[in-house]
Amino acid sequence: MKKPIVLLLTLFSSFIFSQTKPDSHIGSLNAYFGNHKFADSWSILTYAELVHYDFFAKDYNRTIVDLGINYHLNDKFTLSLAGRYMDFGSFEDNAPSLLYEKRFYEQLLYKFNIGKLKVLNRFRLIQHWSKRVNTDINHFNRFRYRLHLLYPLYNKWFLTFQNEIFLNLKDEMFNRDRILGGIGYKFNKKISLQAGYTVDLYEKKKLQNIQLMLILHTDLRKKEKEQ
């Protein structure tokens, strides 16, 4: 009974924050996610992202690169430790044009199934070190929770929905709500491609993107055995 309630509450929060006034621009979000297993309980986490404010235009938003390690406790729970580098332009008025940031984060992934529906819960604690041009380094912490739903369709197609809440650990708690809806195609066990629409809902602003993501899962243990 508790699981459906959690899903309903998260979807309801998406509806509430979606009333924010939208930005007229629709940008592009191109991403890659990789998980590379090298031992029975260990894998390497990789992620990269390139975003523009206008769809594939020159108005630069951000670049992200992640590298980390996963420890798989069992089929349901995974612990992760990773680092991130990013730089991005600001949509805020009178702000310096670029911000550079380094992050470290600790993460717990909990997944289960409800019939054919796959439910993934991601809890992430992040330490930020950010610096704008000609300013001092700013350190702060943030917590993120993401609900990710996957539903398989006919053949190798699937539907995907995500809702992620960003919370500051000081000052104003709410940072933003990120919502994604899309469709994907699983070519094989290693490669999937996903296309969707994402919305970042801030208190007074909404940023929209068309997302295209390549997902890659490899098993390096097989190569070792073949050699």
C-alpha cells in the first residue's frame, strides 16, 4: 500500500510545480550514461551531458562529466561514489556568464517491480564547490531524490518517466523540480536509446529541453574470461 502512495504524492508534486510560468525557449539536452561491470559486485559509473538553451543552437547552457564507482549490494540496492565536473552559462540577470563547478556525491539506488512496471528510487547527497568568473569559491550541499518509472512496450520499446526533487541543505530548501517523459528503444542488453521532453521547474522560471540519451551497459568480466 505504501508504494502506490509514494508514487501518487510524487506525481502530484509535479502537477503543482508545473503551474510555474514557462520559458518560451526549448533547448536540447544530449546525454550519455554508462555502467561498466568489472567484478561481481563492482562497476564503473560514467555520465556526460551537453545542453543548449535553444534547440541545437549557439546559446550554451552546460557541460557535465561524471566518473564514479558502484557497489551492488544485491539486485535491489546499489551504492555509488562519484565526482563531477561542470561548467554552464547562467540564465539569471546580471550574473557572470560562466560558472565552473566540481562536485562529489554519495548515492543509493533502490529498485523494485510492480508487475511490468520498473520503479527506481535514487537518493543522492552532493557536495558542491562552485566558482563564477572573478568570484570566490562557494561551497554548499544539496540533496536530490529521483523517482524513475520504466514500462516495457511491444518488442524492444519502453516508456520512461522521471521526477526529481532538488533540495538545498541551507537557506531556502526548495531548489527545483525536474520532470522527464519519454520513449526509448533497447537494441540489445548493452545499448539503449532514449528520447524525451524535460522540464526544470524553479520557483519563478521553467526551462524546457528535448532530450536524446545513449545508454550503455557493458560487462568487462566476459572479456577477461575470453582472454
